[in-house]
Amino acid sequence: MNGDPQSAALVFSGVHAGYGVKPVLTGLDLAIGAGEVYALFGPNGAGKSTAARVACGLLEPTRGEVRWPNQGKSGVSLSPQQEALFQNLTVAENLHVIARAAGARRERASIDVARALRLTACETRANELIAVLSGGWRRRASLAAALVGQPSLVVADEPTQGVDVHTRSALANALRAAATEGAACLLISHDARFVEAAADRVGFLLSGRLIKEGKPTALLDEAFGTRRTLAVRFAETPQDMLAKVMREAGFFASADGLTWRRIGDQPFEVARLLADAVNQAGGELIVSRPDLDDLAAALHEERHARDH
Amino acid sequence: MLAIIEAYARGFLRDRPGLALTLLLPPLIYLLFAAIFGASGQGSIDASVSFTDLARSAASQTARAAMRKSFDRLSEQDSVQAVEANVVSGRADTGVILRAGDGPGLRIEILGTGGREAATNAVAARMSAIHAAMAGRAVDDGSVQRRRLGPAGDFQATYYAAAVAVMFMFFAAVHGAMGGLDERRSGLQARLVLASRGLAPVLGARLLWLTAVGVAQAIIIFLVATPDLPSLAIWQIAAGLLTAFVVGLAASGFALMVIAACRSRDQAQPLSTFLVLVLAALGGSMAPRFLMPPAFQSIGWLTPHAWAIESWQTVIWLGRFDSDVPTGWIVLAGLGVVGWLVAFVIERRRLSG
Ligand SMILES: Nc1ncnc2c1ncn2[C@@H]1O[C@H](COP(=O)(O)OP(=O)(O)O)[C@@H](O)[C@H]1O
Ligand SMILES: [Mg+2]
């Protein structure tokens, strides 16, 4: 699926928005179709949450336009960045409040609640108080609350903040399931693995506008082809000799000097050459496919190079 | 909107300690006030005295001169009715009527109300002394007499029930409204606004819920005070409840406004406590307004507390429904509505950030 304007549930055209005089979004274009999970990906402060507020109609663009061609603004639901739930109510009661606030009568609300619990696999915790649930379950409940009542557009802001692998995949499944049932989902995230698992398309947001957009797998193939990430992790910074060798082999060190990465061909050969030295230094070697974080880093670099 | 009110109600009922503090503390404080001020009857009070001189004789001139020396707050009226009205409304603690007695003597009548025996006693004692001085000897010939005005109930009981009720309604409303800060910070407010398609139902639910809690507090306090109150007619109960409703509205609107203006609990806690205490002090919730200097009595009308106490006092103790009561209701409901509107404007601006 893609942002076919015919079935679009959310359209941004040249949206500028911000707080006071401070511009955050500077000409954001995007279209999300019904049944599509679209992820806005970007570093902290890029303006993702601001875009979410505009998408919900909570923040007016200062320039440009935002439209909800399907059901208008009234079909939008939000799962905010913090877990936005009544602490003294159970999961099911929270969902009921949302359903009934949206105008559903009791019976209709019960059906909506059951559906949202099913989509997020929250049934087993339905009758527990939010206050006693673990962070991961609260996250699920928070997303469930946004899926109540068949919204035409679900905006989920950082739903995986601080959750384990298991919850992450449950949340991805929930979003996918909601999309399959026809919702458009705007997913706000800087969690690369989650976006790869959940999103049909991803847009890279940098300083208030999109710098790249497409299917995650296609973008990764296009950017990296057969190249792989070779990461070396040390417990303490490696000796100068080893560091020099690694730099020559095309590695870049993280700011703390403990993680070194190289994206390139023949990762296993390079790994084999380094294996003994790394092992002696107490480090570990990991070969993986480049992910969205790698792509984001590459895009930033490219942009930086172009700007200077 | 109903769904959100229901959510507040459920959460409230589950928070047992909070529930107990909200509903049991106020009647305890009432009992404490009643005990303290009921017992203070013996002290010399700087009572305000309203008098009229029907004798207009040489003796009454002497008595008036002595009264001017004895009482700092003395006001002269031209009829017995005017004096009675002053006493019954609380504007004066005690009334004194000077009548011509046998020959050159005076008959003195002291007017008081139930529950203000302290002031009445003090004035009666003073007037007996004046009378004795004029006669040149202590006399107990029944020329100084006392008469109680108004119902048998305790004037002060109604006052303190009203005073404690309004103070706690404001405390509880501010405390409850602070939950809104968490809802705003967590994004729950934004989520509810999207679900209800507007901020008005969300803030409306909050206003009505806080009002309901306030009304419950008022009912409990007045129930505890019932033994000290005059026996009430149905209309008085209804008018008392309606007063509770508008006081609750005023407290909730005020609380939502103050909390909307704050960014965090760290700001809201001290600010709201300060405001609630100042209003309570000026409005007569801590010390009776009828004992305050005139300047403070006038300033008091700027507080919702004074209007609330006055309205309850009028319908419950006086058993009257004069124009002051609906005026008070309008002032209180007006504060509630204005507070809510201000809160609405501020919270709507905050939704975008
Ligand atoms: N309410 C606000 N008032 C002023 N500035 C804000 C507000 N919210 C966010 N910002 C600023 O806007 C920029 C983008 O924020 P945000 O959209 O939250 O980014 P992201 O979600 O991508 O981390 C940041 O520099 C942030 O400091
Ligand atoms: Mg954010």
C-alpha cells in the first residue's frame, strides 16, 4: 500500500508548524493511506511529536495544510508519548471511558473494548489496575486505548519507549492488525527494529522536513545492497595499534570509543582478520544487516556533506 | 462527558485514604471549631452593639453616654425592628433597647440570638453595671431583661458549618483539579479531547465532578451539625442544597482556573494553598466576619466564602429567603462559570504544546 491520494486518511501539504516563533516543521509533505502503517523516523528533537500534534489537529500549521480526507478530524485517535491512562482504573475500564467519551453506548463500547484488547493481546490483563501493571503492559494498554472505536487514523507517539523485545513485537502486531482492519497508522518512533517490523513505509524526518521516504526493505536494499554492518564492541577502549588497524579497515568509532562499526562488503572476511586481536582485547564481533539507524546515519552524513 | 465523570468517581472510590480525608476531615474540623468557639463564651468579647432609645429621657442620656464609653462598636437605630434586624443578620452581636421605666428610671432590654450567649452575657453584664451606677446601687428589680431573637438553633453552629464547608470545598476542588495537571502532562487530556471531539466536554466533566464532591462534603458537614441547627423546613433544605451546588460550582471553577494557570504541581501546590487560605481568612472561614473590623468585613465581600456563608446563614438559620440569597447564588455561580471559561481558554492553548 502507499499514499494513494484517493484513499488517503491523512495528508500534509507543505506544513510549517512550531511553538511561538520557533519553527519545528518546515515544509512537511506526507500522505498516509487507509490500511497503511507509516513511520516517522528521526532523532530526538527532529519534530516527530510536533508532527503528531498536527496530525491530531491539536496544533494548527502556521503555513501549509493538513487534511483528513476520510472522516475528517473526528476519526483521529492518539496514543501519546507518555502512557496516558487513568491510574486507578483497570485496562478495560480505561478503554470503556475512551469508547463512551467517543459517543458509543454501553453495549457498543463493550464490543469496541473487546476488539482493542484482542488487537493488543491485552485480554489477560484487562481487569488489572494500570497503577500495578509493568511498563510494557501499560504501553500495550495505552495503544489499545487508541485503537478503541475503529479510528480512521491512529497516531502512536513512541509506543515502544522502554519496552522489552516481547512487548515490542506485540505492539507491532497490534498496529499491523489495526491497519489490516482498515486504519491508517502514523507511527512516531526512533526505534529502528520496531519500525522495520511494523511499518509499510518510513519517512526520515530531519530538521522539520522529510529527507527520504519509502518501504524500509527497499530503502535498505537501495542504500546498502549486499553490504553488511560489522560491529565490534569493547569493554574498554582498544589499544592504539588495534584502533589504527580498524580505522584503516573502514571502521568508525562511537563517541565513547567502545563500539566500532563498518558497513561494507565481505564482512566475514574482515571479521576473520580481526578475530584474534579483538578476542584478546576482550571484545565481540557482530555481523548484521544495516538497519534504519545505519540508513539515518548515512543520510545525515550525505546531507552534511552536501551542505558544507 | 458522563463517561469521564464516571471514571473520576470510580478512581475516587478506589482511593480509600483520599476518600476518608475528603469526606471525614471536614466534619471533624467542624466539630473542633464548634468545641473551641462554643467554649470561648466566657471571655470578654469586643461585641458590637446596636441600640435604640425609646425613652428619650435624662436617664437615657446618661445611659447612652456610659454606653459610648463601654462599647467601641455602637450603632444607633431609630426603631426596635431595625435593632432586631441588625442582631439577627449578625451585623451586630447584641441589641439594646432603652425604654422609659417607673418614674425617672429605665427599663433595659438586651437582645441576643442562640449561640451568641457570650456576647449577650458580656453586654448584659455591662448594662447591669451601668444601670446600677445610675441608680447608685446594685439593683435586681428586673429592669434589665434579656430576650432571644430567632430560632432556638445555635447562630454560631450554622456559621461554622457554612464556614468549614466552603473552606473545605475550595481545598478539595483545588486538590482534585490538580489531577488535571497529571492528565495534561501524560497526554491523557489530549487523548480524551480527541475522543470527545473537544475540550469542553473534558473540562465540563471535571467541573461537574469536582462540584459533586463539594456538594457531598457540604452535606456531610451539615448533617454532623444538624443537632445544633434549628429544625428545618423542606424549602430550607432545598435552598441549602442549591447553595451547596453553587458554592461547589464556584470552588470548582476557581480551582480549574488556578490549576490551568500552573505548569506543574510544584507551582500549583503552594499557589493554590496560599489562595485558598487567603480567601478563607478574608471570607470568614477562620474567624467570624461579624467579629472583624468593618474594613475587613467589606473586603470579605470580594470572596466567594462570604457569599456562601451569608446564603447558608440566611436560608438555614434565619429561615428567610430575601434578595441577598439569589444575589449570592448568582455571584457564586458566576465565579464558577468565569473560572471555567478562563481555564478553558488556557487549557486550549496548552493542548497545542
Ligand atoms: N511545547 C513546546 N514548546 C516549545 N518548544 C517545544 C515544545 N515541544 C517541543 N518543542 C521543541 O520542538 C522541537 C521538536 O520537538 P518534538 O516534536 O517533541 O521532537 P521529537 O518528538 O522528534 O523528539 C524540539 O526542539 C523541542 O524542544
Ligand atoms: Mg517526541
